[in-house]
Amino acid sequence: MAEINYHEQEKQKNTLRLRTLLKSLPPFAFEFFRGIEPTTSPRTRIAYAYDLRIFFEYILENHPKLKNKVINELEIKDLEEITPDHIEMFLEYLNYYSRPDPNNPDKIVEYQNDERAKSRKLAAIRTFYLYFYKRRKISTNPPSLVESPKIHEKNIIRLEVDEVARLLDEVESGENLTDTQKKYHHYTRLRDLALITLLLGTGIRVSECVGLNISDIDFDVNGLKIIRKGGNEMVIYFGDEVEEALRNYLEERLKKQPKPGHEDALFLSLQNRRLTVRSVQNLVKKYASLVTKLKNISPHKLRSTYGTNLYRETGDIYLVADVLGHKDVNTTRRHYAQIDDDRRRKAAKVVKLRKI
């Protein structure tokens, strides 16, 4: 069997997920998703589908004129029956609601949404309405009249320098793992150390990490070929510590017999299959919980740690944006503005007006 291209495989899985989700949306939604396909990623379209499904479920249960319809009976003209008030009530509903579990109708699941989640759902509704409004298939655009929820900025959770060192020491030694975990650690130590060192030393996303193949590594230039979010290919570079961890792991990795279709995968599970995103998330959480109890550390927090360290060392926000793969430097600037604020606070203490 030919090597499975991880990113193509993910695209296929997401395409099938979206097709399933479209069955729970109004028939005219298909036109919208077909129209935005060239400019959006499969993950974005899936997120839109989930958000729109919740919206239409709410409308069908609560709108006086539409509550007698089922989802397949909705037409484009019905969008004009929905007013800004209905959308605002929907946003309030998102604060807390409960629904049957899609996989188990006998089980009730409770949901809560913060400002960011509500803002994202409103953005999906706005994009949906704007698509049909610009094509003159509807004459009103009520979501454009609804204010976005005020988002309270949160400090980025990241590891401090001493926490990074302790995390790597813990991965290498496994000293504080449970007896059961230590048995597995014997087989995964070099893999886990290479993986976490790579995340901390390059700032790549977890999806980019699990998609890596052995053939993507070039030790002549210490570079990695990765597929960015959105499908763009890029080479990123790593330092000596990452090189050492990768070389040590590769000695062991090349002795393994991967399952068919996973021959070139860089990071393998104990079943000799390519590691999944969920596996890496659990792996990072396992080790990080031994280092810090107050911070909920995920692979994305390791990415933030790298971005913070790079910005502190270089002060170059454009370099950080480029290496992290941010399309808009303002996204990077917002994330790392706190570091600038710390610098300004230090500046206030440097200049003395009177020597004491």
C-alpha cells in the first residue's frame, strides 16, 4: 500500500464530515458551502456548519413563523423572516443550553459559550447572510445590525524558562510518572522527548507536527518541510537541541516496522501507526501536569511559549508572525502585546530624575 498522505487523508475525512453535516442544514446551505470552498479550509467550513446547525435548530424551535417547519422545508426567503432581535436572542441562548447528544439521544448534554464562542457563531451567521445578500437572493442582512459580543482579552498561558527545563527533564527521566506510565515510557522516551522538544523549539502546530514524515527532515540545513494551515508548504528551521533530539529518536524510529501506509510517518504510536492530534494532546498534558498544576498546558501553549521566547530574544514581531505562520501580523501583535507592556513598565523604572 502506498504511503498515506496525512494532509490529503484529513481533507477526505473533513469532506465526508461536511457532507454529513449538510444533511442537518437547509437545502440552500449547499450553495453557500460550494461558493466559499475556494477561499476557505475544510476545517473552517465544518466549523461554519456546526455553528449554523445550532442557529437553525434554535430558530425552528423559537421563531413564531418558522417553528412549524422542519429543516428540509426552509427556503432562502425564510431568512428574511429572521430579525436582529432573533439573532440577539440566539446569542443570549448560547450562554447556556442543553440538547440531546447527537450520538446518544437518551443522553442530555449541557453547553456553555463564552464571548469568543458567541462571536465566532455570529461571524458564521454574518458570512452566511452576506453570501446570499451580495447575490441579491435576499433583500435584508440582519446579522450586520447585531453588535459582536465584547471580548475580554486574556493573558496568554505559556511556560516560563524554568518550567520548560523542568518539562524536558521530566520527559527525559519519567521520574514522577506512575508505575504503569513508566512501563510505556521505556518505549516512548526518545519519541516523546523529540516531539516536545520540536514543539518547543519551532512553534509548529500540533497538526503540522503529526503530519511530518521522515523525508521532510533535512539535517544539511536543519530544516523541516511542513504543510501550514490552509495548505501552503513552508520550510522552517530548528536549532541544535531539536537536531540532537530528532537524531536520537530517528536511530530508534528507523528500526521499527510501521503498519502499511505509515512507513514514512515521523512520529509513530506504540501500534506503529502515525500519531494522532489527540494522542499528542494527551501526551503533552500528561507530562505538563507533572511540572505545573496551575497552568493547563496543551500543544498550543507550547507554541505560545516558543513565540514568546522568540519575541523576547528578537523584538521582531514580523519575524514571529512569519515563523508561526500567522497571515495577519496584527494577530501576533495582539497575542504578544503584554510583553511590550512589560518592557514599557521597565522603562519607567530605568530613568531616575533624582539620585537617591
